[in-house]
Amino acid sequence: MTPEQRDDHDLILTTLVRDPSAQRFLIRFQGSNGNVTCDGLRPSNLRALAEAGHGTYLTDEKTYEALVGYDIANDSKHYVIYRLPR
């Protein structure tokens, strides 16, 4: 895991603790400003989206799976995080 992926992993785990009942988190950072949205939807195959070039797929295979991407036009980093079923 690269240092940047480690930072992403730490952010993801911190976000999951923030709201233990939410199943999906959408996070957008523009500069140092972040916006977090939570809901219960799980519509996307994140691994397939990453393989299609839409971001980097991350998982710890126990707690979460996530797609992390960067929008160069808006200089923003985006996360889609799904809590895995226990």
C-alpha cells in the first residue's frame, strides 16, 4: 500500500466510525474542504468501475470497499465507500 493509499484507508475507517448505521458514504474534497453524504444505497460494482479507469479500488476485505478518484478539472478528490456486510 502506498503512503497515499494508507492515508485514504485511514480516512475511510474514520468515516465508517462516524456513522455506524450508514451503508454508503460519498465524500468530496476540494482543497481542504470536505463534504460527506451518507445513505443506504449500493448500486455500483466499484471493482468494475476501477477496472474501467474511473478510479482506484481499495478494500480491507472485512470492513469496507471504496472507489477513490480525482477530478482534475475541479481539483477535487472523490470517495465512494461501501460498508461490507458482517
